[in-house]
Amino acid sequence: MRSISRVADVSINTVSKMLVDAGQVCAAYHDQYVRGLNCKRVQCDEIWSFCYSKDKNVKAAKAAPKGAGNVWTWTALDADTKLIVTWSVGDRDADNAANIMEDLRDRVKTRMQLTTDGLKVYLEAVQEAFGVDGIDYAQLVEIYGAAPGKGDESRYSPAECIGSKKVKVEGEPDIKHVSTSYVERQNLNMRMGMRRFTRLTNAFSKKLDNHCHALALYFMFYNFCRIHKTLRVTPAMAAGVTEKLWNTEGIVALIDARDERKRTRQPGA
């Protein structure tokens, strides 16, 4: 954000206000129009980041705001169209698992096959949202060994994945399509595409609200503006949510339209 303020020669407060405006209209547009989907295969996952400081440092942090600490972004991705169907921000717990499953249920009108990782909170969340026979659900449980290397070399290295197993949970999932590859690739897109998710830097979010606004803007751009290389259209076009290719001017137009509606509702306008 500070780089943008320097390049555009505007105040950092102006950039912050634009982020808030863009995030609000993008979240509202996604909530209204990304519905009634015909998804066949959906993959869900969670990606870690933090706001203001990591959990272990929150108590010692000066004036830590509400929402400081570890933050998990939950995503549900259509494996065929690569559309981000829904997303949520919060802790890695049962409540947030239930929230994203209920929202996923409300956005997809067809029976789907769902794949998640082996996180246990998904089990009850999926059953509560879809019932006993409302979905074909399986988990891809990854098996990890020790982190590679020794000493400082292993400090920033993830544990080595030494295998995985496909576990049928509900319905009749097609085992050959039990995978989280696409949603995990999307996690990499988020790390590469949003500075806030870059590890070992000082670019992390300082406020949880701005973190959510940045995510809303990113997902709007990803779904509606960015042409997927293999699909040759945007995910939203592939999913039938829109027929046109959006650009950033279209997102700015959403902000202008919202501001115009506010002006017309004001007494004496």
C-alpha cells in the first residue's frame, strides 16, 4: 500500500480508503451473484497468515487490535471452473468450518463431490450442512514425516509429506477425483498474488478488517478479471456467473455506483 501511495503520489490514507471501498463492494457483489452454481467437484482448504503479530507475540505486543494473531483463510474452489465459490476468515476451528460449509451449501444447487484435507472439524461441519446423504464427501489425509535438514536449515522447512490416503466419508465419492491439488495451487496463488501472505516480511496485515478487504478484492479479480490459462476465460465466465470479461474499471464502477446510491438516498439530494 505504501508503494502504491509513493508511485501514485497520494496519501497512504487515500489508498487505505480505496481498499476499504473496493473490499466492501467486492464482498457484496460476490455474496449476491456467486450463487445458483452447478458444481460437480469442490475442493476446500485453509491457508495460514497472521494479523499485527503472531499468536505467541500478541500478549507482549503494544496496543494489539482486535483480531490480532493467527488468521486462517478458508476457501472452497470448483475443480472444473476454478471458481472460488466461497471464502471465510477466522480461526481454524469448528465454528468457521461450519460457516463455510453452510455458505457452500447455499451457493451450489446441485449435488457435488467434496474433498477436504484430514482436519477433523470438517466431519461434523459437512454432516450438519448437507445431512446424511446430501453430498459425496471424502478426505485426502496426508501423512507427514520430520522436517528435512538439521538445525537452522530446517527452521523454515515444512514437514515432508511421505504419503496420503483417500478416506470415503459420506455418499459415493469417485475415488479418482478425491484430490485437493487445485485448491492447494490456489493457496500458492494467494501467497504469490497478495503481499500480505508473503512469509518472513513486514508486509503482513496490521488490521483484520483490511486483511478481509484485500481478500475480497483479490477474489473478485481472480474470479472475474483474470483469464485462467487452461480455461481461456475467467472462472466466473466458465461457471456461467457472467458472460463478460471484467477489468479493474468494472470494479471501480461498482464503487461509483454504490456512492451514487448513497447520494440519492440522502434527504434533499
